[in-house]
Amino acid sequence: MPIYPPRNSAIKKREILDKRVFEFLKSRELEATQEKQLKKAEAVRLAKIRYLKTRLSLAKTYASELEPDMELINKLNKEISLFEGYSYKEIIEFSVNYAR
């Protein structure tokens, strides 16, 4: 039996997203090759999608049995579908704004 309670938030996924954004911005500062920057941008996009999907799963799990938070669930589904179509330039904008 674990000695700690289970998490009810996406802490680990958020940490991974933070790390991926930092790595991407650092590669842009160091003027890495375009191929490396594209790989880092894709890693940011996937980390953000995984973070949102984890939040969605938690929202469904911890929602009240009688009244799930449909507003939050719909918002997260919309963000996931929006972020899946992000281009390289949109990922740059997201990363810069996220790092602030």
C-alpha cells in the first residue's frame, strides 16, 4: 500500500511540459538546426496534448457522479482538438507566452 495519497492533478505531465518548452526555447536561442527545432516543437505539442488529456481524464474521474463538470470537459476537448492542429509558428507563440 502506498504511503502517499494518489494525485488528483496532472503534476508530472505539467513538469514534463515545462521541461519540453524550456528545451525548445533553448534550442531556438542556440540557433539549432531547423530539423532539431522541429523535433523540439513536436515534443512541446505532444507534451501539451498529453497534459490536456490527463486533465480531461482527471476531470471525468473526480467529477461528481451526479453532475460532472461538462463545461470543463468541453473546454478541455476543444483545447485538445485545437492544439492537435497547431503549426510550428503557433507552437513558437505558445512557448514564448507559456514561458512568461
